[in-house]
Amino acid sequence: MKLSDEKITYPGRKQVYRQRDERGKFKRDIICRADEELEGEKLLVDVMRNGELCYDLPPIDRIKEKAMRNLSDLPEEYKRLIDPEEYPVLRSKRLEEFKKETEERILKTEIVEHE
């Protein structure tokens, strides 16, 4: 975990869930700890496990189809070129709590080491 004014990183393994609104359009993404189960579609998949490739890359035509579907599922307010809205990306409560606990442990360790 990095503790810096310029850049904040969150500790541990993470997952991202994409949630949709009642029309099926993208509503928000939520970054959480990897062991959390939230409502929505999991976006991250394992590509490497124990140093071995464990993911079969889909054919390019399926990648293109998914990209086109994703673009059509993104509401217009996030796609417009003039004055676009910022797509909401949130962090789960558990991830925020874990970050805070980790920061406190790091700061305590630094204080003890400097004494």
C-alpha cells in the first residue's frame, strides 16, 4: 500500500462489480475486496494463477461484440463529447475499512521504528 498525497493505493486483492439500472444500462462500478460478493457482474477474471496462464482469450470477433454491447449499455450522459458526466466508480465499505486499518498499522510501525 502506498501512503502518499499524490497517489493513494488500496491494499489487498480486489474485484470490481458493474451494476445496472432498471433499463439495463450501466449505473456504477464498485471496487471491493476480492472476497466480497456484491450485486452485479464481476469484471475481473484470473489470467495467471501460480505463474501459469489460466485464461483463454476469446476470439477477436467476440471481444469486438462485447465492446460494442458495453458501449451501447453506457448511458448517453457519459458518452457525450461536450460536458460529459463522470461515470461513478465507488469503493465498498469493507475496502475503505481495510485501507484505514492498514494505514493505521503502517503508521504505528513507522512511529515505533523511529523511537
